[in-house]
Amino acid sequence: MNNKEKAIIINDYFNEILYDAKCELIYRKPYELVISVMLSAQTTDKSVNNVTKVLFNKYPSLYDLSNASEDDVKEIIKSIGLASSKAKNVISISRNLLERFNGEVPFTREELMSLPGVGRKTANVCLLELYSKPVMAVDTHVERVSKRLGIAKENDNVLEVEQKIYKYFNKNDLPHLHHQFIHFGRRYCKSQNPLCSECKLKDLCKYFKKRKD
Ligand code: SF4
């Protein structure tokens, strides 16, 4: 079976078991998503939602956030780690969006990546979630699942994983597929003790075959 055929089976299976997978970060406005994704580095979506509930209620507009005190933002987000740099980024992203983009979240990866604390992965999440752009944001779950299933090679870097996903999957499926990969990695294909006995992808899974040998 080639990787294109494999990708069709994976996509069909994800649509069967994870048809309702969606972004777990809670946001009401596009800029809140940009800030939430930036805050989610090295922590969980649930922890981010806990702090953004307070942050976005206290500072309900981009203008309010851009004028927030760094110490106060740091205090609000202290439970998620890297609070100093993340607090700086919250304020700086807000100022940049107001000053350079008229308060709107830009449409291109390059412009998004020009915002403080926004790398390729964060930019791709914003593009696929806000604008349904056909991109994949490769986080730890997407990387692990792709490699276990043999869509990418073990020593591929994240950019190579991303390119291989573009090569094999239908581009219109990518925004939803991104969330499905993440949910599949969290619930089934976990880093430790994946639930292989329940998984219908066993026959095409390189990791499962190696485990059996
Ligand atoms: S068989 Fe196991 S390792 Fe392979 S994709 Fe399924 S859960 Fe992941």
C-alpha cells in the first residue's frame, strides 16, 4: 500500500471515530485565538482556557490588552509556565495587531510569524482555525502519529512531517484533519501505552508491527 492509499484509510477512520474533533482552546474573537495558541506552548489547552477566562474578561478588547500592565498579565497567567515571556508577548501581540494590522488577525503565515512569540506552528493553527486554510500545524501529537503510521520517517523534522502530510492527504481535509490528529494522539495513540487493541489502523501501523516483533 502506498502512502496516498494509507492517507485515505486514515482519513476515513478519523472521520468515523473523530468526526466531531475541534479546537479545544476557548476564544470569542480571532485575536484571542492567536494569544491562546501562543500561551499554549508547553502546557495544556485546559490550563490555557483557565487563565484566558480571567485574562479576556479583565481585558475585553485588544486595546485593553495592549495597555495592560505586564505584571498583572504575568500574575493572571502564572500557572501555565513561562509567564514572564508569555506576558510580554500578550501585550506585544496586541500592540502589533493594533498598530500594524488595524486590529485584525492577518491572513498570511509570514505576517502572523512577524508577531512576537508566534512561530510556524502557531501561525498554521491560526490559519486553519480562523480562515480554513489548507495547512497542518505539526505539534507533538501530529508528529508522533504521523511517524508511527509511517506517513513520515522517524528522523524527519517537523517541517518534513508537515510537507509529507501535504503530499499525501487531500488539502481540503487539512483543517479538520489537524484537530483529528491531535485528538487521536491524546485519546488513542498516546505517547505511553497507546490503545492499539482498539485501533483499526493496526494493519498499516509501523509502530504496531515493530511492537509485535
Ligand atoms: S496501532 Fe497503536 S500505535 Fe498504531 S496508530 Fe493505532 S494506536 Fe497508534
